[in-house]
Amino acid sequence: MRSKKFMLVALVMIAALSLSVAFVQAQDTQVIKIASQSPLSGPQSILGISIRNSAELAVEQLSADLEAAGFTVEFVPYDDQATPDVGVSNANNIVNDAAILAVVGHLNSGVALPSSVVYDDSDLVMVSPANTNVNITDRGLVTVNRICGRDDSQGAAGAQFAASLEGVETVYVLHDTTAYGLGVAEFFQAEAEAQGLEILGFEGTEEAANFDGIIQPILALEPDLIYFGGIYSQTGIFINQARSAGYEGIFVGPDGFDSSEFAELAGDAGVGTYYTSVAAPVSVYPEAEQFAADYEEAYGEGVQPFGAQAYDSAAIVLAGILAAVEANDGALPTRAQVAEAVRAIEGFEGLTGTVTFDDNGDNEIASYFILQVVSADKDEWNNNELLSTQEIPSPLFAEAMG
């Protein structure tokens, strides 16, 4: 009887010891999560999925140093549906997961603006591959950064290009009423007027399917050029219908046009359209050749605009987390420590160029591109003609340079 009791006690002690060892081992391997937010469903999902995939690929390829330091790095994507309310709801879930130390996102400025307030309240750093509205960084939030350019520079670049086109004297300006579309359209209008162009109208619309009520009054004014501050899912359809209605002038837009689905939606009517972008086709970046090949192998399709920027954004937050770990003597850093380390990054050599954040979180020198659509075949989108490239300093960096 005593031997049975002894055996039972021994088994209990062995089980307890095993659980204790397993617990210690679990404690030794701490989890760090990197989140992303972009539209993974809905009409803008082709860009949002590419942002998610690219960030995921970066986490898979660039986490070795953190893993060697004893951490497990996980990637957790969220679908913001290109909708502010969904983005904010996701942001609240993100900040409540203590393992998440950084966010890559968003695609839409109108989603990023309210969501980033939630992140900032919890010291959670965000690096954006695509948000161009000036208020993303002009609010001076210490947790908010972007590697792409700004709409004040993008809108002005588009207007300067429009003014350089032969025969362009009058312009009609449309926008999609979002923070992004309205903002870039206002900057375009201001610079167009400064360039001596006559603005025949400035109008916002949420219409997404039947633009006849907008097109007919524009046709009566006969503008030489139409500028539309909006996203491809809306602007591609508008351009198709405007051409069908008889408009023969020039179309110009911002980087919201920059998606292979624009070619499919606009069809032949979109060929010849000009657009500005803060993200050139991936083929323009020499350092992104291997990334493009890895992406296609992993996901079975070519990378979309802002994919390379999403890879760089994830790479930057990983570098910031590693720097915070090292400054914290190898221990898990706080979110505030990570945010500080990310903001302090200088001379980061990414796929898309060099990144140094100014005190507002803008890249000190950002690239802006003028492109022209060459084909109605969406598979040819990355072969659109690159007409010019500008390197423009952020407002803070320009001020510092005098």
C-alpha cells in the first residue's frame, strides 16, 4: 500500500516538474507581434492585400536577429475595409493585445487618421507605406511615421505637370470627399491657379457607378483637363463613362489611380491618362528585384503598388524593435521604447530608397513620380511609362535646410 502511495506521489511530482519546465521554457521565448491594417475585402482590396502580403514577407525574411535574441515574431493582419469605423474598431483590438509592438498601415488616410489616435493613446508605433494626407504627420504624434510622400507636394507636382502640357488652360477638379481625395485636390487646385490655369469647377462626389449627372455639366464647360482626386475603383469607372459621353480632353490624377484594376475599369478610355504617385512601379527600384520575385513565388501573382513600401515599413519596425531590445539589455521593450527607436531611425536603406524620419515622422526626402497609362491590360500596369521623378524634402527638413 505504501509503495502505491509513494509511486502516486512521485508521479504527481514528476508531472508538476514537467509543467514547471514547460512554463519556464514558454517564458524564455517571448512573443512579439507586428500588426497590419489595410483593406482585405471590398473594391480596394487588391492594394490592401498586397500591403498585407508584403509586410508578412518582410516579417518572415527579416526576423532572424530578434529570434536569435530569444523572441518569436508573429504577423497579425487586420482588414480595415477602407472604412474609418472598422479601422478604429480594429485599432482598439490591436492596442489591447500587449504582444503587438508595431503597426504597418494603412492604405487610406481617412482610415489612418482616426485609427492612429487610438495607437498613439497606447504608445503603439505606426509606420505607413501609403498615407499621404498632410495631417497624418502634421499633428506631431510621436508614434506616427510614413515612408511615402505627402499630398501637398504630390498635388503641386500634378498641377505643375498639368500646366506644362500643351494646350491646357482650363481645368475641372473633382474629388471623392475623403480626407485623401479632398486634400490632394485642394493642393492641386492651389498650385494650378498659381501656374495660371483657370479652374472651371471644384466638386466632390461619392458616386461610384453612374456619373452622367456629373459628366454632362462638365462637358458643357469643355475643360482642357479633368483632375480627379480619388481612388481607382471610382476614377476608373468615371473616366470610362466620360470618354463614352464624348469628353476628348486630358485626365490627370494622384496615386489613388495607381492600381492594375484602374486599367481594367477604365479600359481603353484610361490609356493615356496621367497620374502622380509616391510609389513607382516595383521595376523602377533596383533593390526590389529579388523582393518582386519572392513575392510572386509566395503569392502566385505580381506585387501591386505600395507593396515594396509595405515591405520597407515592416523592415523599419523590425529594426526599431531590435534597437529597443538592445537598448533594454535584451529584455522585451515597452511600446514607448519601440516608438522612440523607430522615430530615431536614420539612413535606413530599404527597397524603395533611404529613410530618415524628421521630428514629425515624415521621410526627410521623399520621391514623387509622374506616370502615364500605356495599356488597358492590367497585366501591363507595372510597365506604365515613367515620365519624371522628383526628390522633395519634407516641410520640416526643408525648413532645417534653410
